[in-house]
Amino acid sequence: ETGVLPGASVDLAEQLGGGRAALTAAYEPYRRDVRPLRAAASLELPFGGPTARVEVAAGALHPTAPDAVAGRLSLAWPFGR
């Protein structure tokens, strides 16, 4: 509630041929709008016309709430080139 609450975050990304891989992690106990401890990994790969993005994210809420894991798969098609 009071005093200094240090935090840390890390973002890593790498181009992989025509795609991209990324990893993010953060521990920010002072944040109340997002989970204080969270991590996400994503992979974007083009195949044919669309680009596929797979993302997995996890986070820990406050001690009284359960942990959470989420996944998402999306496809994007470029228009108007």
C-alpha cells in the first residue's frame, strides 16, 4: 500500500525469415490495471496470403485470485496493396 515497489519487465523479439517471434514478461506489483506477474509468447508466420499469429499468455493475479492462462490464434489478410 505504501513505500517503494520495484518492478521489472523484459521484451524480446526476433525476425524469423518472413515471420516474427516475441517474448514478454513483467513483474510490476504496483499495477492494478493488469496482472502484476505476467508473460506472453507469440509467433507470426506468413503462409500464402494471410499471416497467422499464435499467442499464449499467462499471468498471476493477486494472492486471493487464481492464476490465468489464455491462448489466441488469428489470421490477417493484407488488402489494398
